[in-house]
Amino acid sequence: MKPLSLAVLLVLCCTITIQARQLPKKNPVVVKIMNEISAKNIQATVEKLVGFGTRHTLSDTVSDVRGVGAARRWIKSEFERYARESGGKMTVESHETLVPPSARVPRPANVVNVVATLRPEPSDHATPERVLVIGGHYDTRASNPMDSVGIAPGANDDGSGTALTMELARVMSKFKFDATIVFMAFCGEEQGLLGAAAWAEMAKQKRWNVEAVINNDIVGNSIGMGGKRENKHVRLFSEAFSPLDTGSVFRQRISQGLENDGGSRTLARYIKELAERYNPKFGVKLVYRLDRFLRGGDHRPFHERGFRAVRFSVVMENYDWQHQDVRVENGKEYGDLVKFMDFDYCANVAKANAAALATLASAPAPPSNAGLLTAQLGYDTVLRWNRNKESDVAGYCVRYRETSSPVWQHQVFTTDTTITLKVSKDEFLFGVQAIDTEANVSLVTIPRPVGR
């Protein structure tokens, strides 16, 4: 590979600068992945899922045509088809957990997540220990959360998230990445986030390096209760602090002004940046909450265990079309039906996922051991970090913004691992990203104060 010129390196740098307003180079592989995402495929998958009548966690597991068992076997067969076409890079398994009785589980139940894992091929820049998770839940419910036999089509909640995940697995299994990607159809969400909690706990106990979790739940409609259509952006929920951010960790973050820079929120900011870079006509609206009021999602168990985890959800929810028995009352139609979905909108949400996921899976690991020197007073800022081990790292993007800004405002590219900025460390927040020769940029590492 020829040495990169300074001009090319500057083009490779990772985000829009406030002054130049110029987009960085796009990775053509990411563009190709996004172009292969099909609204028709997503629709066909949702229609197939709805055809199982109900996918309630406690529904029939024996029938081949109805119930949660038939649904999960079909999902698994589709994942296995993608795996066969991946050239051995993808494997598929069922992750089963026997959950005890609880408020929404009257008897012990076997909860089964369907998991497709896409691993990188060996190379001097692959980091297979980095795990990225994307998923949606395939179980459904009617008005009564305990109704395991009635019709519960679950087209949008969450056939949309399941179909989106399966479409990304279909497309991305054809490509090579540097990190491990897990495509997961969760089960038991409507009965208490059961499948996600079981897998998240397993990942925690095994100390897996789960770098990011992207949950897609209700991502397929664009018309709200009043008939208003909003199909130009999607909401992305994230919380700043996890329950593990306590004691001295919490106090240190507050003292540094890092209320908006916890792991999950840093991931959300990254996703918005990449999604809008690759598809500027479709926006990602950051919502600084873990989720909507009175609702929850499968990203929660991951966030609660200290993993970076976020949730995509539509802007205009229609509550007549979710968690409702299928019926007509006073001329109004209720139920989570295919006819109420917008598959072009869902495909745009899928592309937002793909832009961030494909970039992150191709990017170097986030820089490690980043420090902000605070040994003495001064007007400058000195940052340092460890050099990445990947062979394709072109350099690093140092990001900074005013403490009151929700997004990064400035950047500086360097090939070194130490930099002095002519800005006051007292007035700005800082971050460091690694970037490779294909313009793939890592998550931001927030430096910690160091004395020397």
C-alpha cells in the first residue's frame, strides 16, 4: 500500500467540521451494503411473521404453522440460509433459557433467542474479540399480555425490528468485517425482556467485549394517532449513566461535565453521525432517555449491565396499532397489522443501522488508555493515548466541543498519539477516535484526567 499523503489523510478524517462544512470520504463498501437493503424483502419477512397468527412467548411451540415455535424455527432457517451463502463466516444457533415463574410467566418457560454470528476472517487488522449486537424481538402480544392463544400479528411490534435485523444479516453476511457481528431475534420481550436479559447476563459473566448493542423495536410505521405522517427521521433513545456508574465513577463524571458522555450516549451520537453522513436525507433524532414512558426495550438489560446499548423507534407511534386485539370499534380499526406499516420508512431505518454497524465493524478498536493531562494550570490541552495494534490504522481524530454542546464541534487529525491543542481544557470536552485507510472510524474514547 502506498503511503497516504497529508491531503488524503485529512480527507479521511471522520466528521464534519464546523468551519469547512465538508463531508468526509465515504467507504464504498458501506454504500454498497446500504444500496442492497430492500423494502420489499423487509415487507415479505413481516408478512411471513404475521402469518404465524401469534408469536406470544407462551404460545404453541409444536405446530409448524402457528405460534412462537413455528416462528423461531422459520427465523432460524432463514439465518441458516444466509450462513450457507456466507462462505462459512456466519454460524447460527438457538440460545435457550428456562425462565422461572413471574408476573407475566405463570409457569416455567423456555425462552429462545435465535442468534446468527458473523465472524471476521483472520488478518493483521481483524479484532474478533470486539462484539457488536443488533436485534429486535420476534414475540408478540395482544391487549391482554397473558393471552397466548388469541391473534397477535405483531407486524410493527416487533416484526419490523426482527425483519430489519434479518435483512441486515442477509446483506452483510456477504461482506468481510474486522469485528464480530451478532444478529439476534430476541424472545420474551413482552413478558419482561427475558431473552435479552439472559443473553446480556451470559455476555457479562463470560466477560465478552460487547462494544455496542443496537435494538430496533417498533421501526416500521410513519403515521401517528392524529394521522400526521413523519417519515424523514427516526428516534434513537439512550441514557447517560448505567446503574454501574456509581460512587467515585459517578462523581468523577459529574465533576468533569461528562453527563452526556456515558457509553450508551456516546454510541448514540456515533450512530447519528454515521447514519446522517451516509444518508443525509434521513435524520436520526437523539432522545436523551433510556426509553419512552411506560415502555421498555431489549437494550435495557444490556445498558443495566454496563454495555453501550441504544434503541431505535419510530417518531409517530400509533397506540391503536400496538398492544391491541385485532378488531373494529365504532368504525375504527385496531391491531398491529401489516396494512398500517410503511416499508420504505423501515428500509431507511435499516440503512441508518447499516451505516453505523458496517462502519463500526470495519473500524479499528477505540483508542485505549486515553488521558487528559491536568498536572498544571494553563491555556492549552495535552492529550495522549496508546497506539492501536491494527495494521490499517491511518491515524486518529481528536474531537472537541464546548461543554454545553450536545455534538462534537471540532476535530484535528494526527498520526501521533500525543497532541497539544490551543484551547483551554477547562472549557471543552474531548474525545479520540481511531481511523483506518478506508475512512472507517471507531467509537470515541473519552480521556480521563491524568497527572503526568
